[in-house]
Amino acid sequence: MPYTATLLAAASDQQGPGDTIRIVLVVSLVGVALLAWFLLRGYRDKDNND
């Protein structure tokens, strides 16, 4: 985890805060997609998984 914080700090120093916010948004969207997949996979019909 500290490695990620170091990368974000380096990115903000070199490119400004706008790119750091963009990175955080992309990571958040990927996390939401994975969470949705994890939660929704429980709703599939288990009778047809022969």
C-alpha cells in the first residue's frame, strides 16, 4: 500500500493534481465493477450449472 501512495505522490508532483484525480477515479470505477460482479454472481441460476 505505501508503494501505491508513493506512485500517486510522484504522479501529482510531475503532472499536477488533475492526473492524480483521474487515476483515483479509474481505480474506483474498476473497483466498483469488480464489486458488482462479485455481488451479482450470486444471483445466477444454480440449477442450470450442470
